[in-house]
Amino acid sequence: MKQGTKTFLTFIALPLTIAVISIFTVFIMMPRLEELPKESEKVIEVKKGDTIKERTIIKVVDVKDKENKFAEEYYAQRSYVLDFWLTCLGIIITVISIILPIGAYLFKRDIDIKNKEELDFAKKELEDAKKDVISVKEELEIAKKEVVSSKNKIEKTKEECDDYLLKIKEEEDSLDKLIKEMKVELNTLSDLRNEVKIDFEYIKKENKESIDNLKKNKAISYFIEALKFQDEKDYTKSIESYNKSLKLNPKDHLSYNNLGCIYLEIKDYANSELFLKKSIEENSDFGGAYSNLSILYLEKKEFEKSIEYAKKALKLEPDNISNNYNIIEVYLLKGDYLEALEYLNKYIEKFKDRAVILIKDYYIWENSIMNCNIKEVKVKLKELFSNLEKKEILQ
């Protein structure tokens, strides 16, 4: 219950209620006093001048006029009761006259306190609202700054994008330059071609069609990197680079072929056979893989398979000097000197001054010819063999 309501009930409503009840009681009792007592009721005899100390019906015994005795009793009783209630009413009115101003003051004070509290609360709410407005204004200023900052960042990002696009163009120009350098590198790798039995002439021919596709990714750079490592005989790094190239271009038959050559060089025949056959699977018209498989089977002394793949390589690339040279070597080591002589004649006739014998194979050929048991063939082979110039590489 609120303080003002309590004050109102205590100091105003309650005294007024008591006053109303008292006045109501006096007016209720007065009509009853007008009723005269009956003769049967008990009376107390008193003499005139005696003090009446209790409320009751009295009888004045020395009154001669008996008809007026009840009237005297009535007036005596009425005078006593009326005096009592009038005294009570006077006290109540006096108390109320004191309490009412106090109650009114306290009630007004409570109302003022309540109004002051409400005013203070309203002021506080207003201050809070002002603070909120200031806070919102500050937030708007911060948001405005952030918008400006974002705009600046967008402008900066745009500039960075322009720079990035410029760098991409520069990288494309650099890639074109790298491709040109690659072509030069391919021309300088003829020694490697003969070491690993790779026909670089064919690679250049094939790469003319595939360079446009490879330039968009790093496969070509990994391929060139692998070739350099292979030329330096760093086979571990070369294998790693070929594998990276194949991840980007898994259909590259040249990478499979070169991996097969590396494994052939380190005498890992199982992996060599696996990658060379994978190269043929990706490009069945690539004679280099057939030629290298022929060499693989020759080293394993599986002459029939070696001859089979040498003939396939020669069929696909009949003008390739390595293919013409290799099939002669296979037949010599197999001991089929008639076939060796036939292909040796074709080799010399087709390539003329370019028909040479590799220094590394010189003693192999010489020993094979010495073992020939057909005199005419032996003489002819020896004659042709002696006319061949010894060189490091085939050209």
C-alpha cells in the first residue's frame, strides 16, 4: 500500500469514521431514553439532592405528585446519559480537529514526496534519454566514420585489384618468356635425349600443340624443372617434380615416359615398365615409350619382347635415328646377325653421314660381330661397322 494512502486512512478516514459512529450512536440512544420505565422495573429510591452514580431508573420518593415521578426519573436519566455522550462527542471532535490538520499536512507531504519522486524519476528518465540520444549520436558518428573507412578500404582494394591484374599480366608475359626459354632448353637437351632414350624432336613437336593448355598451370614449369634435374642426374628431385607435374596434368604421357626412363636408369625395372606402359596408355602413337620399353626388355634379356616394341617404335617413327639404331643393337645381342645386317644396311642408307655408332656401345657391337658364325655376314657386318664413325650421341 502506498504511503499517501496509509496516511489518508490513518489520520483522516479513521477519525471521521469514529466521529460518524459516535454521532450515530447518540441519535440511536436518544429515542430509547424517551421511553418511560414500567412500574415493574426495579428502582432506587433517592432523596432530592443525592448524586446519581449509576445509570438506572431512579425514583424521587419525596415528590408529592406521583404522576410526575416518571418524568423526573426520565429527566434525571437523560441528563446523565446525554452529558456522557456529549462529553465523548466533544472529546472526539477536539481530537479530530487536531488530527485532521496533521493528517492533511502529512497527506499533502506524502503527495508532495510522491510527486517529487515521480518528478525526480522523470528527470532521471529524461537524463537517461538524453544520454541515449548522445550515445546514438556518437554511434552514428562512429558508423559514419566506419562508412568512410569502408569506402577508403574499397578504394584501396580496387587499387590492389588493379595492381594484381597488372601483376597477372606481367606473369603471363613472364610465362610466355619462360615458354620461349623452354623451347631453347629443349634444343639444348639433346645429350639428355640420348642418355634416357627420349626423342626431343618428338617432344618439341608434341609440345607445340600442348603448350597453350599447359601455360595456364604450373605443370609445364614442373616438367622443365624435372628435365633439368634429370639432366643433372638428380633423379630423386626429378621424380618429385614429374609427380607434381602429373598431379596438375595426369594425362601427360611425356612425364610418364620420362619417369620410366629414370627408373630404367636406376635399374628399377618394375616401376620403369609400369610408367612406360602408362605413357602408351595415355598416347598409343608416342614411339618414344615403345623404344624405351624395347631397351628395358633388352636389359632384362627378354629379346622377343624387346624386338616387338622396337618394331612398333620404328613403325610409328620410321625416320627416328634412335629407333633405327636400337633395333640393330637388339638383333646383335640376340645373335640374329642376318636381321642385324638387314637393319644396319637400312640404317646406313637412310641416314648416310648421320649413321654413327655410340662410343658406349662400340665394344658391345664389336664382340657381338666377333661371335657371328656366318662368315659372309660376319665380314659384311665388320666392314660396315668399321666404316661407322664413333660419337657420343645420335643426331
